Amino acid sequence: MKNVLIIEDDLAIVQLLKIHLQDLDCNVVSEQNGSKGLQKAMELNPDLIILDIMMPEMDGIEVCKQLRANEIHSPIMMLTSRSEEIDKVLGLEVGADDYLTKPFSVREFIARIKAIFRRQQMDKLEDPTENSKTLQFDSLIIDIEMRKVLLEGRRVDLSPKEFELLVLLSSNPGKSYDRSKLLNMIWGYDFHGYEHTVNSHINRLRSKIEPDMGKPKFILTTWGVGYKFNEELVQS
């Protein structure tokens, strides 16, 4: 049974989500404001957090920041009634794994939740990097077990999805992945039209590790396909 925490101040939405999550054999706990939700998440470290952006006391963006700063790696799905792209980008930048804009269909909500749980199960069953817990390419060091990235000796703060993208690409230098494949492997779902999620994460990842965004050294674009890790960099 999966433990799910809903942090949402609209009780009608909470009740609706609870019904469908319980149908998926989830144990559901909810909080109606940001600060209490943050405290509950720290206590429970649940399998999934569903987090509204607009809430009393502490908004969802700040809650997400605090959770990631305190090494809570539970997947976070953000809900927002706003349509502006800036809110979605902010949520992803501070560590959210996915987002849905209200109003959303129950069918899509369930599909996203199932995808997150499938991905968690796959991670438990197979570890593609079990024989190599640390990767190093020039000044870039990726400590997979500690989920830590160093560049020229300095810690690089990555969101969970940025880290997973980097590990996947760097574990397979030279292998090109199209956006749909990355969407399926990292986010666990295959919906046409969501490839922009991959692009935005790659761009933010590059901004944190590339010396020159105009001439990427580590993560290269495979024109007409997608992305790959530079195979010319020899692993130390």
C-alpha cells in the first residue's frame, strides 16, 4: 500500500482525490495549509505528495523548496489553478516532479499517479548503475548513491528529475534518447505534447553544469532525435 499526502486547501478536491487514490490501494492523509503540510511530509516521508501551489500560511513553491532542502525525495505532483507558464516552471525548478493545472480530468490524474508508482517499482527492481556508484568526467563528479553532483569541487544543486536525467545520460555516453523516450523513462508516462517538460529540464540542467550554454560540453543535442551525453569525455 502506498502512502500519499495531499496538501490542498480545497476540501472538495481533497475528497475527490482521496476517493480515486483509495481505489488505487493508497493510504491517504491530507493537510489544508502549507506549514502543516510541510511538517506532516517531514514526519511521514510518503510515497507521493500532491501539493497545491496557492495555500494559506506557506505556498506550495516554498513547501517544495523546504522538502528538497531537507532531503525529502518523495515524488511531488503540483496542482495549480493558474495557467501561466511561470508557475509551472517555478514548480519544476524547485524540485516538483510533475504538475496538473486545474481543472484537470480524473482520468489524466489517475494515469499520472499510476505512472509515478510504476516508475518507483521499476527503480526498486532494477538499478542500471549498480556496478558504478560514482561517475566522473573531467571536473564533473556524479555520486549516484549519495545523490550528489560536484563540478570543479563545488556542489551543484539539482532537482530529483534533473539528477535522474544526468545519471541516465551519463551512464550511457554516446547513446541518443529522443524526448518521448526520456519522458517515459524518467517521468514514467508517454503523453504526446509533454515533451516540453524534457526540454525545460535539460535546459536547466545545462545551465547548472555547462561552462558555456552555447557550446555544451557534457549534454549534447542529437539533431532530429534528442539528447546524449558526450562520448568523447573519458570517464575517470
